Amino acid sequence: MQKKEFKKHLLIATFLVAFLIISLFVSHTTHYQKSIIVYDDTKITTSSEPKAEKIYAKKIIKELREHYGNDDVVGKLTIKDTGIDTPIMQSSNNDYYLNHNEYGSYQAEGSIYEDYRTSLDGKKVLIFGHSSPNWRVPFNELEKYYDKSFYDTHKYITVTSEEDVYQYEIFSVYIETSDFSYMNLNIDDDTYNKYLQKYKDNSLYDTGVKIAVNDEIIILQTCSNHSKYSSYKKKYLLVIGKKINKEEKNEKGTN
């Protein structure tokens, strides 16, 4: 009789412990999901009204800085319907965010970050980030641009700075193995426009996008993992877009 009572109490105790563990897990998971939802609230639909976009831009950057506790957040980079919807970091050099995350903690995967010499509101913007088959990082998505069919449905890059929201139309995708002059910033207008034409001519495929003298551009750079270029010591995938004005943005429906 005592043995039966003991088994009964043991069963009840086991059930209570299991129930407590499950309750704690559900509570933790719910809390984590809430934190994600709060962060997702920053994905507000932009407006075509210039004043509204400027208010939106300031709000987004403010929220991102508060979320990460880091004033190195200078913007947000988005390519619609991809895994790229990420803060843009910037420090006083181009090394720090190679291996630090948005919170400023060491992490081999690094962050998406802007060249310390450029401004998101400038004529030429350089953005860097890792890509790797071994890491889940935003710029892995860029390697999908080897396929023109992916480009055809993902032609636009959105950059939110503290001042405004900018749209870029991608006009060139190519892999660079030897000429890294695209990193140059202090060049005259004639050289700049020769570079624009070179970017266009080097594209893996014709995007059909026309470029004009002194177009403002963005260059997204990541390491290429394309098998065709595996023997090269350096091989960088460049996805290059030209800034489009408000009228073009509304016409193309890029929001």
C-alpha cells in the first residue's frame, strides 16, 4: 500500500516539475517574440511626401540607436522581399565592424557598415558586409544577383539616413578581382563619369538601366563565393545602384 502511495506522489511531483519547466519556456519564448515585434514596428511604410519621409527617417534611426544602444547606427539598408533589412553602422575606420555586431560586441560575422569616408547623403556611398556559406548574414542575399531573374524582381535599394529616405535602382552587378579603383573618392568629374560607364560595361548582364553624367551612386560590396572565381585571392561582388529622384520613385512604385 505504501509503495502505491509513493508511486502516486512521485508521479504527481514529476508532472508538476514538467509543468513548471514548460511554463518557464513558454514565458521566455513569449518575451522574446515581443521584443522582435517591438523591433519590427520600425518597418513603417514610407510616404511620398518629402516632409513625412524626413520625419520617418529621423524616427527610424532614433529607434535603431535606442534598440542597439549604439550611436554608430547611421542608417538602415533595405532590399524589399529579401533578408536585407538591416542597420548600417559606421565607425572611424573600415576595420571595426568587420568583426563587431550592431551592439558593439565582438562577433566574427561583423555588421553591414558604411565606409568611414562617405556619407549616406553623399554622391558616392560605399557599404560593406560579409557573405559566407557558413554564416547567416544579410549580404548572403547579394549573391542571388548572379541570376538575372532575381535582379528582375529586386531592382531597388532603399537607404534610410537620419535626414531622408533614398531609393537606388541597381544598374550593374559584377565581380571584381584586380581593379579596386571603385574605392576611390577624391577624383575629378571626368574620371568619376568614366567609372560610371565602366561599372555599367562590366555588369554580368544588361540591366537596361540608363546612367547619366554625375549620377549619385551606392556600391554594396561583399566577398564573392562564386565557384567560377574560386582561384582568385580577392574577389568582390559589387551591386551598384543609381539614386532616383522622388518623381521617379513614385512612378516606379519602389516603396
